Amino acid sequence: FPTEIMRILIIVITLFLSTVHASAQTAQEWRDSLSYLSQLIERNPKSLELRMRKAEANIALEQWQYAMDEYSNILDLYPTHLGAFYFRAFTNVKLRRYAFARLDYEQVLKYAPEHEGALTGIVRVDLAENKMQMAYDDVNHLLELHGKNPQNYILRAEVEEAMGKLMLAIDDVSTAIEMEGDKIAANQRLGYNDDFTQYVLRRIDLYKKQMAKLKKKSDKEYKTLIEKDQKLLMSKGLPSQIFRK
């Protein structure tokens, strides 16, 4: 029996090391891991580690229902496991089961009231259910607790844009750009997927929407602002072709 336990531990460690660089794994490698984990769980049905790994593999393969079921199994065994609540909420969102996702996020917040991921998830659920005022209240609460994260300003901008408050959205995106810019070295070159780049592109898009909303009354003003942002990105290494998309 001790030898069997040691063998399982070695397998678990191997699986862990193989998933450290999860983004590099192929779908077939995830399926192989899933098959092996399922066999191990049959022998060790109460193993939290094995079940969490299996749910992770389900998510990697976008098997949302299977992942949700696995997190439910974990919660049957460990009723206060915050990670299982949090990731089950994530899978419920993927399945568009927003009411259930909200309940799971609320369970996380019951035990960890300042959990940033759960607070963010609640706002996402509000948006999905088109509860705009609730989303606005919840994202403001999120920022009260986690105002040092520029992504939270981007999230509030998303809510404000959905509510038609474009100027407020522009202000929040500008705050995120300033916060992200403080982290960037003067000579650092950026890529398309970097947060700073995406935030500036988001502001350009908002400028265009505001210009359209004003029916081109401020054409010159907003075109100048757009050109300024384009030059900012080009100064950080982004090619001009990016703006033709």
C-alpha cells in the first residue's frame, strides 16, 4: 500500500510539472492527461489534488459541463473549497448558467469578502444578465477594494460604455493607461497583445464612438486625440498598419 501511494504521488508530481507550461500543451496531451487522471481517481475518489487536476484538464479542453460536474464532486467532498466554488462559477458562466454562477461567486465572497476574482465575476454576471445599475454598483465596490489594478478600471469602462456613459468610460480607460504606463520603461518596445497597447486601442475605439454620438460636431477634436494615441503606440514600436484593421 505505501508503494502504491508513492507511485501515485510520483504520477501527480509528473502531471503537475507537465502542466506548469499549460499553454504549450496540445489538445491530445490534455486528453492523455485526462484519461490517466480519470483512472487514478477511480482508485482514489477522495483525492482533492487529482480531481482539481482533472477539472483543469476539462477546462483546457473546453469541456465545460464535465468541469462543472467535477467541481460539484469536489464540493460534495469538501463543501467549503473556495477554488471549486470559484471555478465552478467560471464554468457556469461558460454554460450561460448565470444565476448559478452568481450563487457560486457569492459563496466565495461569503468566506473571502474581498476576493478580487469573485468580485470581478459578479460584475461579469451582472453584464451578462443586462443588470447595468447593479453592475455599476458592484464594479465601484470592486474598485474601492482593488483600485490599484488597472484592469478594474477597464472593467468599469466596459460597464459605463454599455450604459452609454462614454466620457466616463474614456476617463477610466485613461486612468488605466496612466497606471500601466508607469510600469513601462522609457525604451521598452510593446507588442499588440500587451495591456498598454490594448488599453490605448480601447480608448481610440471610445473616441470614435463618442465622435459618432456627437454626430461629428467635435470631428477635429477627436481626430486629434485619435492621432495622438496612434503616435503614442507607434513610438512604442507598434507598426502603423495596426490602425488599418
